[in-house]
Amino acid sequence: MPKSYDAIIIGGGHNGLTNAAYLARAGKKVLVLERRYVLGGAAVTEEIIPGFKFSVCSYVVSLLRPEIIRDLDLPRHGLEILPLDGTFTPMPNGDHLWRVNDHAKTRRELVRHSRVDAEAYDEFGKEMVQMCRFVKPLLAMTPPDPTSLHPSGLRKFAFLARRFQSLPAEEKYNLVQLMTMSAADFLDQWFETDVLKATMSASGIIGTFLGVRSPGTAYVLLHHYMGEIDGAFRAWGFSRGGTGAISNAIGDAAREAGAEIRMEAPVAKILTRNGRATGVVLDSGEEIRAKIVSSSVDPNLTFLKMLDARDLPAEFLEEVRRYKYRGSSGKVNLALDALPEFTSAPKHNGSNSNHHLRGAISISPSVDYMERAYDQAKYGEFSHRPYIDMVIPSLTDTSLAPPGKHVLSCFVQYAPYKLKNGSWENRRDEFGNAVIDTISEYAPNLKNIIIGKQVLTPLDIEEQIGLTEGNIFQGELSLEQLFFLRPVAGWARYRTPIKNLYMCGSATHPGGGIMGAPGRLAALEILRDLGAH
């Protein structure tokens, strides 16, 4: 007889593990099935080059929900967040923009570029915090169905309406603008310094196939502004040991609660009977039964690959096929023999210091530069001068590289999943070289200090990590794919047309990032359905 569980979780990414931990804590017999040899999905740490440990895909943390950290006692399981201080943007003319967590230092830096912007920056920060406070409760809320007259849904809409009405008039306008405008246009209303607007607007395009001048990107900027660690907004950091340490901490909490986790156990098929999920079949042919199946992989894999189309309503399938992934980013991980030396590095007491390298390093010199990078991608070509967000976590966490050596993580946009000319297989090196060439324009010593490299295209992310079209958020964070529309209108409450089959990954509300919220909220809904919550 096949083994039987209360719940099977498909995928050992951080959301799947969070889902498993909450279900196990409620006394359920839980099994997590992960297809790879390592836990974490996109939040993994791997030693790609001997001695060098990379956060292969996801590389910083800020959105991880504080209630998950508390409930699962993640610090006791090894979670330690190290500070990531500020953003350094080198400029082609030899100047730079360097914003840090020290408010006074950042203000002096902005005054150097524009006194007007230095004044506006304070006010902008306050407004964004207010917007975050308005949106933040949504991160812990199961989306209501606007077509339903169910009392719980109506109460949620009434709650949101009251919150909106309580905002001052100016904040109401700001919120509407954030939901509809482009990041560049929104920031134009606040600032005049081009490099400042370009660097800040970058948060509006992360993981989307949109440019900084595309409507809707202002909300994505807000999404990334909602980082919260220990109650402080905009507190970005590194996880000691890489992002895989976050997944491992959640996995350890799940195991402690009684969950079983199996590696190298890819799911081939979700079993159904009379419209209900009854278990799964592994690639090996092994059948495992369960009362509940919870999928943390994306809708394409869940509904189009693991299920028979005849088991799903035709209109639902059509909506799933229309769901947009449009992977737009790649990753280049470099093992370095020394630190890169930026020609526009700030001076510290007459000599260069590495302080500016301890935060993010952004290749985003102007709004036009950012839009030109998008223009190439629109027509099926990767950006030859891309937007690059870099971090050198080994400066903060020495366990990631041998003494004196470093790891450089480069998140790159744009890299469209579908190339007009050639294939990613034969253009991967060309893409990696374009990234290295771009950085070398600002840090000329880079090519001489590279010991090894890993280049991930959207196709590689799809094949290795299991993210359709290489989209890092399991689907774009565009307005038509948010809240009660994510992933499909009418099915945004973690349930699916198949009874006892749930979704718990980033393709559900509130979306992507190392957040854990989809996994937690789905677990609460499962327990509610089981009568245990």
C-alpha cells in the first residue's frame, strides 16, 4: 500500500517549507517533496566554485514576514540577518551617488547633487512609509473575492475602504498614483537628479518585463519598499550563510514540528479522484497518498504539467494559460581574487575604503540608460548595457569565500526568455561577457580578478530552479496579476477547482520575494478547511 499523509507539499522552496512548518505545528502528518538535492528553490546557497558559496538566485532579504520569524523561532534554527548598508551608484563621469542607512550622511550626499532633492528625500521617505503602512495589512490577508457576497469577504473590503477613507487627501492621491503610474513618472514628481531617479526607479522593474517608464511599475517600487526586519521599514540584509540558510532554518523548524522532507523526489503527477486530490506520483513511479496536496510550484507546472486537462474547467485552464511569466532577468555570479576597484569610489580620509562596497552597487546611471536597456529586451535582445544590481556579501559574511577572496552577485535586467536571434544555449557566454564588460567600465580591474563565474539565463533558471520562463516571482507583479487576481480571478484564495488541492507559492498573493507569506496564508486556509483553525 502507498504511504499516506495528511498533507503533501510539492516543492521545497521557502514558501513550501513555511506551508509545511505551519501544518506540522498544527499536528498534521506532512511530507515535503523537493526535486533537487538542495532545499530552497530560488533561495539556495551552493558551492558552484570550490571554496566559494553563492546565493545562486535570490541574494538579499527584507520581505521575510516578522510573524513567520517569530512563530517558527527561526533565529534558534540558525537565521541571522547581517546588515546591507546603502546603495552605491557609480557614474560614467567619475562621480557617484552613495546613499547609506545613516540619514545625516545620505542627506549630505544628496545636497552635493541637489539641495532640492535633499529636502524632498525626507518627505518622500515619510510618504512611502505611510503607503507601506496602508498596504502592509494586505500581506497578512487572504484576498477577498469581489464577486462573492460572503460576509468575511465583505468585511475585508469594508476594512480596506475605511483605511483608504482615513488617509489624508494627499496620501490618497499618492496611493492612486502608485497603483497606476510608472516608477520614473512618479519619481519625477519628487526629484530632479537623474542618477537618483534612475537608481530608485530600478526597484520598480525588478522581475518584470517592463521599463521604468511603463505604467504600473510604481507599485512594484512600493512592493520592494515594504521590507521589514525587526519592525524597521527598508531594512535590507544578507542572511549569514547565504539565502539557503533561510530555507534551511525554515526546513529545520518544519522537521522539528514533525514534517518529513524528501530530496531528489520530483513529482510527475497529482492524483485525483472524483474531483479531489488524493496524492502524487513521483518520477520514479512511486505513489504517495494524502488528504491534502499543496503545491508551491507555479501554475504552469501545477495545472498544465502535473494534472490532466480533463480534470479542470476549460475556462480556468484558459486563464492559467494567459497568466504572464515573461522572465526578464539573469544572474551572473563571480568568484574574485580581490575586490573590484571603482574609479568613482568615494574618498575616505584621503584613501579608498571598501565601505561603499558593503551595500548594493547599482549600475543605473540615468533614467534613459534604464529605458534603453528595456528597449533592447522589447525586441527580443538581451541588454548589452544592462541594469545591474550587485552585492559582495563576502565582505560582511567571511564564511562565503576563502580569506582575501570574494563573491560578487550580479542581478541583471534585461534578459528576455525568448530571444529573437539565436538561443540562450549558444548566447549564454555572450550575455555573461556583456555583464562583465558593463561593470568593467566602472571597475577596470574586474576582468583581472575573476577566478570563476556562473552565468544563469532565464532558460537556466527555468531548467535548474523550476521557475517557468525564469520569472523569479512565479509570474509578473503587474497590476492585473495582484491581490484577488493572483494567479487567476476567482481562485486567489489558495484553493483550486480541484478539492483538497491548494497553491502556496509566489504565484499566489502577496507575490514574490523571500517573504514566506503565501506559504503561511495558504496553511492557515488549509487548516481552516480542515476545521483545525
